[in-house]
Amino acid sequence: MKQNIRNNIKTTYNIKEENSILTLIIDSNSLLKNSLVNKLVNSYGEEYGGIINYYIRIANILKMRNFNFCYSFWDGNNSGQLRAYLYPDYKANRGKNYNSEPTSDYYKELDNYVKRVLAYSANKRRNKQIKEKKKVKETEDEIFQHQRDIICQINEDLFIRNIFSDAIDDVEGDDLIAYYVKNKKPNEKIVIISSDRDLTQLIKDDVCVYLVDLKKFVTPQNHKEIMGYTHENVVLKKIFTGDSSDNIKGIKGVGEKTFFELFPEAKEKKMSINEIIDLSKKMIEERKNNKKKPLQSTENIVNGVTDGCQGDKIYEINKSIIDLSEPLLTEKAKELLDSYMYAPIDEEGRTYNHLYSIVTKYRLEQLYSENQFSTFFSPFNALIETEKKFAKNYEES
């Protein structure tokens, strides 16, 4: 399929392929959480500002480029479980409570069933509250889930491909995105929209990340300018320094500042774990030869000392849970993705009338007027038409 890319974009991003595919990938959990700063409230006292911000940020990208496909990747409801099997303290600082050991398929199905029942009951209570026009104070998680569910419905009418189901319950969106990038078509170029810096480990000449908080496209050419070091060491740096947001412990006494003070070459060129360890050994010997006590940080690097539960397997475990070149996915998740990638979308029932019914059902009152509604969603028109043509051509071929 020939992709119509604007001339100024071709020049800026050095796009030369006439038949390239251009795909927009939305890291939806990250984008929605970042969008919840908008506290817009409807007449029922329910927040919906996150929804507005979510689509404004996507629309800004769509205005710049015409895309063949757009995917919305979500975390599963129990996302992180696969990493918790390897590292039990994963996200413990966020109140996450994972199973310490993999359960049987039977118990997984039972667990999913219970979650669906609870979700159904919560939805019934919500609908009752709406009918009674009660203003109920919601938790942050409830606000997120409510707006996520509305977005998933809207995405269907906008021909944005939702990747969210029970099949990915234990899986994180980052791994789904990494799997897609790893299995993309050779002539496909990808833009990932997120606020998660970890995803910059996926960038290459045909994959870039748009960081919504910085409003910048991050590429292999400008990663060092924006982040301060080469994109080739995103994983390496985090293996040694850990990640406090996910409760991943690194080497004791080695934060990002210390890491780059000790190994400034890591800012410029790709390095390995063994290279860092060997350089640490060299530093220890040099200080001993100069009759100086070795730095505790370098000794900890050589001996793999950590405050975390990884023990003497810190390098092995941290690489497994940080490195997205080998995504942590279940077979069901892989099957789901394989079935969604490049499949035509059935346009039946996907109309602006149906979309407007969702807007009114959930009282997204800012979009009630015809002008506001049409203007707000107009940037999605090109994507919708492209997807319709793709489906038609697919049927005729």
C-alpha cells in the first residue's frame, strides 16, 4: 500500500521508501496516566479529562503524518506477573501483590472469571449511580479504569486497534509493543507515543518514540542530546542502577550519576555488562597500586552486590526483566498479537453516529455540540479512510 507522507516530513525524517508502511503505536497505559492531569468533570461528578487529553495528544501526531495503522496497547489487569515470577519484589512499592509461583491454567482461568464477575458488579453499581446522578468519590485506580474502558470503546469507532483482553492478563504493554516492533514488516516505520523513557531502548532507524511530556521525537540520532547518553545503553544503565519506579534494585551504591561518572564512555558507545565489570576490576587494581582503598561502588559491581532479592543473580535477573529484546509474553498473548497484526478491520457498526452515542452515554459534555465533536475527531478521518481502503483491497485480493 502506498503511503502518502507529507514532503516536509520526508525531508525531516529522511523517508525515501515509496511503499513504506507507517504505523502509530500508543502506549495507552502510559499515555492515559499522563493525561489524567486534566480533571475535567461532567454533571454527574465523573472525571473525563484524561480521555480528552489522550485523544488530543494522538491527534497532534496524526496531524503531522498519515498512518496506515494505529494500535493501542494496554497492560493486562494483572500485568507484571511474569516479571514477578523472576523478581518477587517487582512493583511492590505500588502495592502490587503477585503470585510467587506460576499457577495452573485452571486456576488462571478461575482467577480471570472472578475478575470478570467483580468488574461486571462494579459496572452495574456505576450504572446505578449514573442513573441516580450520585456524585461518588472515586479512587485514582477507579478513575483510570473508567476512562480506559470508555477509550477502548471510542477506539473501535476510530479504527484504532485495541490490544486488550483476558489473553494478555499477565502481560505488560511494553512487552506487547516490543513484540510488535520485533516482528514488524521490513518496509514498516513505527512511531511510539508514550511518556515511558524505557521504550527508547526500542528505537532504531525505522522506529522512534514520541515522548509526550517533552513533546519530542526521540531517535538514534538525538537520544544522546535529549537523554544524555546513547540509546544503545538504555538497558545496560538500568541493569546497574535499577529503577525506583518499578522497585527494581540495582547494584548497591550505583545510581545513574555514579554510573556515568565511573563509565563516561557509556554515554558515547555501546557497552556490555562484562565490559563494565572488567573496567571496575581495572579501577580497583589501579587504586590498590596507588595505595588507595578501592571504591565501594566498583567492588559492589564486581561482586554483584545488591539490596534486592536477586542475590548473586542480579545481572541475569535484571537483564531478563529490563531488556525488551526478549519480551515476556504468554503464548496466548503472542497468538492474539499475531492475529491482530495487519488484519483488516470490519467497518460494520463503526460510525460517527455510534461514536456520538458513546460521547453522550458517558457524558463527555465538552464534545456535545456538533462543531466541537466533528472538530475534535477530524484528525482521525485520514486513518479511518486508510483502514477502510485497506480492508476493501484485502477482500478484493
